Amino acid sequence: MSSIKPFSVHIPQDELDDLQTRLKQTRWPVQVEGTDWERGVPLSYAQRITHYWATNYDWRKAETRLNGFPQFTTEIDGQTIHFVHAKADIENATPILLCHGYPGSIVEILDIVELLTKEGFDVVAPSMPGLGFSNPVTQPGWETARTAKAYAELMSRLGYTHYGLQGSDVGSGICNELCLLNPEKVIGAHISTDPSAVALLFDLDKMDASKLDAAAKKKLTAMRELKKEGGAYLQIQGTRPQTISYGFTDSPVLQLAWILERIKEWANDAAALPEDDITLDTLLTNISVYWFTRSGASSAHMIYNSQHAQGGWGMPTVPMGFAVFNSTPLVRLLMDPTRQHKHWSEFKEGGHFPGMEAPKQLAEDITAFFRSL
């Protein structure tokens, strides 16, 4: 059995200097006159955020916060797994495994870790293989099922025989796999989602809109548009991950723009700028983690692996709870039409990244779900 080793984040100064040099020497494209976000991240916006990243953003401050959490690494199935393991100040606390999504990292759920430990939970929060400090990944096949098996082994090594799950985005898929893999150990699974995630998962063209009110019809139209054009990033990463990897690894501005576009389209207010929903420093900390760990490339391969994986999802038998952010009744019509899930919460706040957009509401809902079991 591989040992569990303490871990702390320290990016060498020469890598920080290299990042600043690359940012300041960016070769900028032109922008077609009269266009805005409909063609991707606008030039003026990319230049403004790049300038801030190069001159005002303080990585060392972010690094200090990251190192305020107890972090460890261990090797599972030939892969280094990085994780936060924060314990409550009570004995026999209920353990919860937090599974972040894409394009997130451990940064996405730090606030949740703090809030849940204060509520009396032990929290284990891994960096997904290929994202953040669970890098590098050189083997093929790291998708949700294999990741779930690694997480199950991690919880076993930590001595937890029963535990809860929480996840969003790809993390919800990992939770689903874990429920099927270890139903006797999983006490319950809490899933957070939003209309943008649902738009990419379901066939919206088959939905009957005749009985929807005007507001719901408008939301359905927006979700259909997002599915039509908003999935381009998945097509690129899911088919040619190696090709896009050169850009992610060589150009911090491509990595910046790639993630900012996802924030813009998936956060609470599509009309707002990314930093209106999540602070700019938090956004740049997450993006910096991708840059320094070369996660752009490995996350592209993770998406490729997931899209080419064999088999499909089964239906878990463990208790499930759902929190829908930036809510619309359409989500439950698609995900839970028979209303079989007793714990179903809807929030106007937040969006695809509730751990950064609405951490207090998410933590309270996770707490309510697990205390109800």
C-alpha cells in the first residue's frame, strides 16, 4: 500500500517569472468590428484581464491560502492523487467526499471545505486526476469510473468505512459511479447542478413546450441555444485533445480565455462579466493552477477519455439530494419528472460554480441533506 504524504503548494519563482514574460509578450489577434462575446472572449476584455494577471494578481497570497488547508498525496493505480483532508473538531464526524468539476480545481471548493468542517463534517476533497495537483497524467483511460475506483481506495486508506458524497459537473458523474461501486459504504449523495449543465446532458428538442409559461419557454430557448453552440469546447477536447494541448501548455492567454468563456456562459448571469459572479482573484487562482500544473492538456484528455468510455450510467439506490442553482422549473421536469427525490432545493443565486458563487447556500444545503438521513 502506498503511503500518504503531506503536501504543500510552492511554485518556483522562475515559473512565476516565465508566466509574466509570456503574458507581457502575448501576440494579440484582431477582432472583427461590431462583434462581442458571441464569437468568444472579446479582445479588449482579454487584454484587460491579462494585464491584471501580469501586474496586479498575487499568486503567493493565493498559495498561502491553499497551504492553510491540510493537503496530502498518495499513489493509487499508478497515479498521484492530491487531496485536502480537513477534520471537524468532534469525534466520529460524518465524512464527506467532495468531487469538483471542470473547469474547476481544488480552488473551486475551498470555501465549502471550511464551512462543512465548521458544521461538524470531516471533508476529503481530491484534485481530479489530470486537474490541479493530481498531475501529471500519462496513462490513458482516466475517466469517471476509474476515478471513482481511485476515490473509493482513497477513502479506504483514510479509514472511512461509510461516507457521503457531494459533486457537481464531472464530479457528479464520479459520485454516480461511486454510488454504483460501493452502495454499502455510501450513505448518500448530494448533487449540485444548473441549467447549463442540464442543457448539455439532455435532448431539449424532444421537450414539449406547449404547456410552459412564457418565462419557461424563454429559458428553454436559451438552453437550446447553449446546447447548440456552447458545446464546441467539448467537441474539440473530446476529439482532438493532443492538438489543443499545445496551445494550453504554451499560451497562458489561451488557457485564460478558455476558462473565462465557460465562466461567462455558465455562471449565474449570462449578461454579466465573469468577475461579476466570482471575484477576479479567485478566477485567476483557479486558472493559475491550471497553468502551473499543465492541467489544460490533461483535462482535455480527461474529457476525451470520458467521451470514449464504454458503458453508461446506472441508477443509484442510495439516497440522493439535489441543489439546483440559477434555478428554473425545467431542470426538475428533465431530471426528476416523477419527483422521486425528496431532497430537491432550488436557488436563484449561483450557477454552474456554486462553490465559488454561492458557497454559503451550497454548504447549508449539503448540511441539511446529510442531517436528514
